[in-house]
Amino acid sequence: NNTADAFAGNDTTTISVYGGLAGNYTLDGTLPTGGTNFATWGALDTALFLGGHCGAVDVFVNPVDTIQEQITIRSYANASAQNYLYLHGQGAIMSVLPNAANRHLLRLDGAKYTLVDSLTLIGEDVTYGYGVHFIGDNQFDTLRHLTVDLSAITSTSSINSAGLLFSGSTSSTSTTGVVASNCAVEHSSFLGGPGGGPYYGMRMNGLTFGAGNANNRIAHNKFYDAYNYQVYLNNCDSLIFVGNEIARPSRSSISTFYGLYATGDLERSLIDGNVITNPNGGSPGYTGTTYGFYLLADAQPGLENTFSNNLIYGLNSNGTLYGTYASSAIGNRFLNNTISLDDQTATTGSTTYGAYFTGTGTPSSFVNNIVTVTREGSGTKYGLYINSTAAVDSTDNNVVYVNPVSGTPYYGFYSGIQPTLFDYQTNTPGWEANGVSADPLYFNALTGNLRPTALAVDNIGADVLTFVPNDYFGAARTSTPDPGAIEFIVPNNDAGVFALLNPGKNYCPGTGTVEANIRNFGLLNLTDVLIDWEINGAPQPQVALSGMSLAQGQDT
């Protein structure tokens, strides 16, 4: 205005501008921070938090440098599918001592478009440890090829430890919240050990109806040796939980085993192709209760969940045993699962339940499954136990085989004990009209090969292709599928080694007799067979057997 400024105090402003990151960087504690290297995660996190992304950021960890700080990955400006953060662990080890204030090893706190690969995370504290912790509104993050070792933990407090945790609190495993969406954890191991481990192998907490915890994928991981709950799901929407191994093979200090426990709301989720086995390997003779699935979770109408192609077997226990337990769990389809409760070393008087349903669970169904119960001991054994008539809509096209040498066996329970399949069919609303009570003749249950071989159960399943298009191994199903998790073909001629009887694991030098069981897995009677065998790779004289007449499933 051609006059002097009346007040000069507002003529100048100052801002701090931080350069964003883009390109390749290293995380190497053997070198100082400078150029493209960061000596600590804290320095890298600060640079990202202040400057954000100017492009994709790839960080390569020095694989021979042990990281000795906890890692928190936050929300960084301008992150996107193109402007990602990729932490290449390259097999490096992170060994840290969590505490009450900071319980995590690796925390994702509102991270976006982050990928972490190939790191080993070791917690050194005996009380605290959240191996991987999702908190805040994490989106489109992927973790893969991680090993999380929390075997140092001896505390049995439920709030102090979890291998993989989705929680809205930094100091509690059970706080619900907006935790993650469209995130994945794959091909990783979450471990305890003989002397200890986390209380939870995994715990996931969303909000009601799964809000804030949607479209996540937990796939092909191992959850081993948690104290109590191996996997705990609370309020999940559209969860993909597939191909995981759940076990407690070596821990000696244990409590009730829950393989997969679901509560709250579970909607539009797929629980497929998982293995639950060896719950009490570190405590032989354990007399506490063991559950494969324990389900309380509900789905709204039209948002049902599918439990399919899961293998539950090798549940070594001398206590009460449930393959599947569901209590007022609404909206769950149990399709093409295999439950083998066939522990021949058990000496218990406790009860065995192949599949147990109680409360009000409709709409739910139990179709195309295999349930075998030949567990030893003097206790009562049930295949299907329907404790209340509204617990499930129907059961059909299942193979239920209850035939122990000892104890009291019943096909099932529905408004009273049903000793046989015929009794069950007669006293239910037409259920199991297409069911079979026959030995599926697993190829080798002792080694976990639960492929059926019996013609009596071949292709007896109902058409559920909409929900189960493939089997456990990815083989295509048909409109007349095989029951259980694994599709199979019965050939005319199929002889196989069922068991090696002698020598055992230990032997003394000298001459001994080699003994094995040969089983007929084929349709036709087995009359003769040629056996080729080796010792330490050296071929031995061929053995010819003849004059036999082994029907399918028989061995000699």
C-alpha cells in the first residue's frame, strides 16, 4: 500500500522441514548412523516419523549384527502401496529384555504398508513378552518368515505374554480395539519350549462384530508350546486362518489345552487346513482337559463361518478329551474335517467326545466329517454328542467310527445315549441318513497320515463345493466329495508298509530279525507281494510273500 508495515512481528515465519526417505538403507549397529546407514532402529524410526516417505523404503539388516532394542513401527507420512517400508531381516537376530512398561519385542502401532521378513526375535525376560504386537489402526502390513522365541517366560499370568498379539493395550492381552485390517502373518513360528513359553500362542481382539479387526490373514504358521491357549480369537471379521500347525510338544509346565478357542463375534471367517496335534508331549500322562476346537463365538445370519479341512489327531492325554467343543456357537459350518482320537497308549477312565455340541447354536451344521474314537482306557467314548437339540441344525454324511478295545463305546448322544448309527438315525430328526459307521482305514494315523483308504467311505459326502472347493492338500473336490480333510482314491492293488515292528529305536550290535506289518490298502484281495528293503542305503535280498488272502484293511 506504499506505506511502511505497521507491525513487523508477523512478517516472518519459520518451519522445520525434514527430508523424507526413499531408496535402500541399512540397519547396522557396527557402523555409525550416517549416509544411508542407521546404527539403531530408533534413529531410523525418528527419520521416518519426521520426514515420512518420498518413495519406497527398503531397509537391509546386517545379518551378523544382533539387534538389542525393541522395535516399534509407527504410522509414517505418505505411506502407500507404492511408498512401502520393507524391513529385510536377512536372518538377523533381535534379542531383548521386555519389562512391565514395554512388553513387546516387535510392535506395529498404526503402521501402514509395512513388510517385515526373516527375523528371529528372542525375549529374554521370564515374566513379560509380547512377541509381535499389533496395536492401533494397522493396515496392509505383512510379516513373514519370523521366528519368535519366548521360551524364557515362566510366568503363567494371562496378561503378561503372547507370541502373536492383537490388542488395544500395551499392558494387557485382552483389551479390544481397532488393531489391524488387511494384514497378514505368514510362514512364521511362535515358540515356547520345555521350560516355559507364552500364556497365549496367539490372541486376537477386535471390537464387537469384528470391527477394527477385519480381513486379516494368519497362514502357514507354527504355534508351539504356549501354556494354556494356543490360539485365542475374540471379535474377528473375515479372518483367513489357514494352514497353521498348533501343538504343545515339549512344554512340561502346562494347563488345560485349547487348540483354537473362539469367543465374542466371529463372522465371515475361514478356518481351513490347520493341524492340531500333540498337546501334552512334554507332560506324558497329563490328566487335565484337552480341546481341539473350543467355540463360543457367534456369526450373524448370512455371515456364517466355515471350519473345513482341519486335522485334529494325536491328542495324547489321560484326561477328558474333546475333538471339537461348541457351546451356543451360532452360525458355524463344520465341513470335511478329520478328528482322530485314537491314542492307544491312554490308560484313563475319563470321557472322550469326538464332537460335542451344547446350548443354542443354530444355524450351524456338521457335515462330511470323519470322527474316529478308538482311544484306550476304561472311560466312556462318544462319536457325536448333541447335548441339546438346538445346538446344531443337523449332522449328515459323516463317518463316525467308535470302536475301542476297552471302555464303553457309543456312537453318540441325542436326547439320550445312542449306541449305534441306527439308533442315532432313528431318534434324531432324520440326521445321518447318509452317514456311515465304518473304519476309514487311515493310511497311517501314527505318523499323521490320515488319508482314508476304505471303499466304504469313498465319495459319500454331500455337495458343499461352494464352501469347500479343495481338500487339505489343495486337490479339487467334486459334488460327491470324500468325507474328512483329504480326498482319496482306492486302487485295485495297493500293498504298503503299515509299521516297522523290529528293530525299534534302540538296538544292540549283532544279528537280529527285521519285522514289519504289510497292509492291503487296495480293493482286491492281496495274495502275494515282493518286498524290497535296505539298511543304511544298502539293498538287501528281496523277500517274496505268497499264499496270503488279505482283504482290504487287513495286515500281516
